[in-house]
Amino acid sequence: MNNFFGIDFITVILVICIGLYTLLLAKNMIRMLIGYELMTKGVTLAFISAGNANGRIALSQTLVITMIVVEVVSIATALAIVMLIQKKNHSLNIRKLTNLKG
């Protein structure tokens, strides 16, 4: 069996860095959420790759399934908040959010 942990590690770092770059430099809230998704997908890939390298793929798959459930809940909540902000301010630009009171 070939072990491609080095290639997987480089891919994980690349995906997480792209997600972090998108999260930090995006002005649109939807793009920020996409950056968050990229970062969590990189972490998911890291768990699967580490489980494959250690020979404990079943444990890593279990952790990843749990992480996906938590990720879906957090993204759904974030999208609901973004929709309310869009409805109130008529913009998704993060720079235009100055007053966050009720």
C-alpha cells in the first residue's frame, strides 16, 4: 500500500491557507462563510489523512462525521444571521456594519 501522507499534508495546508486568506480578506459575508467552509474541509481532510497514516481510518471517519454535523449546524446558523443582516441593511458588505443594536 502506498502512503501519500506528504501529498495529503501539502494539500491540507494549501486548502486551509486558501480558506484563511478568503476569510480574512473578504468583504462579503457569503465569501467569508465560504472561507470558513474551506478551512473546515481542510481540517476534515487532515483527520482522514492522519487516520489513514496511523491505520485507524474508522476512528477518523467517525470524528469527521461528527465534525460535519457540527459544521452544518454552525453554517446554517451563520447563514440565518447573514440573511437577517441582508434584510435589515440591504447589503452583505462587512464594512457597512456599524450599528449592531436590535
